[in-house]
Amino acid sequence: MTDDTVTARDVAITPIQDLNLQKDEIPPLLLAAQADPYSLAGLTRCNKIVVAVEELDAVLGPDFDVADENERNMTVGSVAKSVVGALIPFRGVIREISGANKHEREFQDAIVAGVMRRAYLKGIGLKQGCRYPARPATDADRARIAKAREQAKLVEQQAEYQKDVVKDREKAAKKAADKANK
């Protein structure tokens, strides 16, 4: 939903989105947030608030209290997508006629409702004395999250390295087998 990682495919389909030929469905969780952003039905305990906030995080991405700098800044891909969109003549008119603008506004409204609901739930969690993520992150929470992200990044890098090692070994084994068969 709020993933700022823009791929070459995203840039290429900008004209398709302008014609409203490809539109993302609004997640039901965001539609529910729009319908009743301040509902506390079934959310009387901290663990229930944690689940509700985590569900919103899964759809919306990290909240501002824990988002790192990369998650907040404009990416090269999003700039490229904007440039491609700017090159399309009469883009605004095309988007309005095709309904793409209407769908985008509806989607943005749903995202705003989801963000508001998450903030509201965190406020309720804070009032009830809940732990993060059912309340805003403290400095200690942010430090713990940053450390966990670094560890996850290292694990991912190690996994990539292991894949490369396996590929290299497979290539060497194939080369040796081909040489032995000659």
C-alpha cells in the first residue's frame, strides 16, 4: 500500500494506471477504518489493541514513530514515476475521464482513515498502559527496533552470500562433471 519501493514496472504502468485499466483494490481493513475509525468493539485488552495496530501496520507500513529515514523519503523510483506521468499529454484530463483520479482519491481517503485509526488505537493503548506497539514507541522501543532491523539485514545478507556460495559450488561441480565426461 504505502511501499515506496518503485520498480521499473511501476514506472512503465503509470500510463495504464492513468487510464484506470489497473486499479488496486482498497483493503477491507482500510474500508472498515473509514466506516468506523473510532470503534473499540472487541478491543478492551492490550493484546487485542496490539493485534489491531499490527494489522494496520501490515497494510500501511511502519508508523511515523518507528519509520526509518529511508521509509520517509522520496525514492529515485517515485521521482521517475512522476516524471513519466508528467510527460503524458493531458494526463489530468485523461485521469479524470477514466476515473483514475476518483479511485486514487478514494484510496488515499482510506489510507488516511487507516492512519487515523492506528493513531487513535495507540492513544487508547497509551491511556490503558499498554506496551508498544499498542502505544507510541519510546526511545528505547526505537533503539530495539533499529537493532532488530540491522540484525535482519545481516541475516538477509548472509542468506544471499550462502546462495551465491551454493551457486558457485554447483557451477564448479557441473564444470568438473563436464570435464570428466569429455
